[in-house]
Amino acid sequence: MHVRRRLTVAVATTALTLAGALVGATPAGATADREPDAALTTDVRTPTPPVLSGATTARTRAGLPTSRRAARPLFAFWGQKYNRIDGFPYQTGVRGSGTSIQLGVAWKTYRGVRPILPRKVFVQARTDGGSWAKVSGARGKIGKRGYVLAQVPAHVVPAGVAAQTVDYRLKTKKITSGPRKARRSVTSKPVSVRFENQAMYTGDQARFYAPIANLCPNASVTLDTDHTIAEKREAVFSFQYGIAIDVEEINAVTDESEASKLAVAIHECAHWRQFYNWGGTLKGYRAMEKRSGEIFVADANPNGPTPPNASDWAPLEHAADCATFLVTSGAERTYGGYCNPTENAAAGLLWQGQRY
């Protein structure tokens, strides 16, 4: 049995950091050349806008002409670089048809520590550069820690269409109190998501989607042709690009069955399940990661030899391995270790759309 390992949760991983805490109404900002999990932890930092405290806004207002002070909005959104998709500081992303997103937009006020908030925040969308329209059933919730969050319903690409790019933004209902000139509706800068129709996949996209079509039907498969997503690995689950496959790296191994190569996609599909079964957000991912550490352990097979654990073995990777073994016997690229009955039962819940 070949023991080849790969890092499979990348772009933002267990050591992902969002710089700074949100205060008041201000957002915070298996190959020998492969690095282990602990070394490849992308530090994703969110730019931090200046804090608009009561003193700061008072000084700012004092330096402006009266007409401009009165016209400033009572509630506003920060610029596009502070927007988030699913809790991560990305403004663009790739998702499979049938997937929803969480839109996060940072907000601010020019009226100090007691802002006048809009009563409603709506979500608007436009498809392929068309007209903006309100998304039915989607509302933004204004948080006390600097962000307006909105869960956007799943977008389904029409049959026969390969992909659609959907832009999302927030728009507030007009504020009706405070200085008259400052009463207005405000609109955020958008995020853009490319939704891919899996039924239209061809070539290697279709090749690696086929084994996960029933396991992760809404997942997307991105071919990492320039080695910028998976880098030196064969595949990753990326919070920005979905399941990313480096076909060149996978095909470079010639003494391996096709079933084992396709099992790489199943392993990444298990990571997709880990993310979306916990809500598809950064907050849920962290809860899943903690739960994985409580269930999946580095124990030995009491009935025989145990494949040695890789140096970058981790509970969430072991969980994905166990889930993979439940649906295919062809997997050769693993992190090692033994899946005990408790772990197998927990891993099986992933394929049922449940949390372990």
C-alpha cells in the first residue's frame, strides 16, 4: 500500500487569523517537497479601518463645513476590501450550483458611539452584470461588533448554462430620524461569486466530480492548472475556490490506480462536508475543528499493524480519511493511522449531511 500524503484544507486553515478584534461599530480587520500541516497555515488578515469613536467623529465633524456635516449618512458601509464571504476576507469566490453563502459587510457611523441604525437591511443580487434586484427572504442582521451578516439562499444555475457570476450587496431602508439631510438609504460594495453547473463539467472537471456527485452534489471542482491554490499538493479544499485539483501533480504518479487518484476527490469532498455540515462559515469551521479533536485520535489497530501517522497528521484530516475509507477501498494517499469503530461511525455522519 502506498502511503502518500497531502494537505487538504488550505487558503485559511487551523491557524487562520483575523487581525484585530471588532470593537463598537468597527470591523477587524505524498511528496518530499510538501510542507506539513503545521507549516502551511495561511495567515489571512483582514484590513482594519480606523476606529470611529465618539471623540474622533466629533473632531471630524468640527473640521467640516456645516452643510457637509449635516449631509453625512447616519449609517454607512466600509469599502469593498472589508467585505467577507462565509466569514473569510474574500471579495470573490467559486461555488457549485445549489450552494448558499453568508455575506458580511462592515458598517460604520459618523454619529459616534450611539448610531442611528436602519430598521431593515436587504440583500440585492445581479446575475452576469444584469440589473440589481432584491433577494427574497434574505435580510441583513446588524451586529454590535462591526458587521452586517446575511445568509443568502442557494443559487441554482439553469440547465444548459455552464456558469453564472452573481454579485451580492446590501442596501438599507431609508433612516427616518436624525438630521434631515443625512436621512438616506445606503448601499454596500459587492462581492462576486461564480456558480458552476456541475452537469456541464467536461474533461478532468467531470472526471473528479463523478466520484463525489452523490456525496457532495453541490460542490465545485476547480482545476488548479497554475499550481497557485494547491501549490505543491495534489488537491485541497479551499474556502475560496472549493475543491481544487492539481491534475498534473496527481497524474505524475504512474504506479497508482485510477481509483486511488479519484479517492483524492472523495477526501476533499469529506472536507467540503465538514465545512458545510457545520453551516458553511468560519465560525462553524472552528467548531467542527474542535469537535474533530474530541473524536478522532491517533490510536493503533488492536488487530494488526497500523500505517504510521504522517508528520502532518491532524484530527480533521484523519476524519476525512475515515470517511473516504467508508465509500471506497481504493484510497492509497492517506495520513496513516487506524479508524476505530467510534471514528467510523462519526465519519459516516458526514455523508448523511450530519455533524459528528
